[in-house]
Amino acid sequence: MYRRRGERYADACVVERDQFGGGSVMIWAGISLHVKTPLVAIQGNLNASRYQNAILRPVAIPIIQQNRGMTLMQDGATSHTARTTRVLLQQQNVNVLPWPSKSPDLNPIENIWDELGRRVYRGPNAPTNHQLHNRLMQEWANIPVGYFRNFIMSMRSRCLVVINANGGHTRY
């Protein structure tokens, strides 16, 4: 693609893709300034019931309740926005950040997934599903909580850049 200087994130120079599936291991994790959750491998499709029973109740809600003042940031996945999920979070007094659709540039965990992917696929051989799961768990354990700090602290800047771009593409 050819583009002029300063056009890197212009709408005409960016191809958007919504990719679902394609991977054989689905994972979930949470980050904050001082805490990271365990990495949770999801078996099968992530519906609202599985999200609530495999992630929210055993992992996310206890951590949020132990760290008062935390806000849950999740994207617009159907399992996240389901009525039963919203009711559960409200019953547990979990603050949820309202989330604009299709806005991965505002979510610092997207940068973390990118880093995790680079770490997992460093080796010369493509891993099997079992090896991929093990590498994900190992590499997640190797990322220190402090690594997340810059991404989280960039939220104000991210929001301002998106506002200045009128919701268009950004370097994040």
C-alpha cells in the first residue's frame, strides 16, 4: 500500500477486520495497575453462562471485591452484555465501564494480547493445542504486573487521541 506521510491511520489507508474464531485456544485475563488475574482457558464457545461461571464468579468478581474501587472493562461481546451478566454484575456491586463498540484502540489489554502472542510464538515450531495452552500459561506467568502499568496509564491519552481523530483510527 502506498500512502503519503501522515496518512498511516487515515481511514482510507486502514483495512478493518472483525475476526472471530480461527484460533484453537480461547483465553481470558484481567489486568490492573497492581493485579493480574490468572489466565483462564475457555473450553468451547463463550456464552453468557460460561462467562459467568468460568470467569466472573470464580475469578473476576472476587478480585474486584478484594480491590475496592476497581472497574470492570469488557468489550461488547454478547456474553459480556447479556442481561443475566449485567444483572449478576449489578448484584455483586461491580462497576462496569460503558464501552463503545469496535474500539480496541481504547483497550490496553489488546496490547497485552499482542505481547503475549509474540512471546508464545517465538519458537521455530508451531505449537500443538496442548503446547499452545502450556506456552500461554507459562508466558502469562512471566509477564510482571508492572508491565501493564504504562498501558493502563495511557488511557487518558488514548481517549484524547480517539476524540481528536473523531473516532477514527489511531496508533493504539
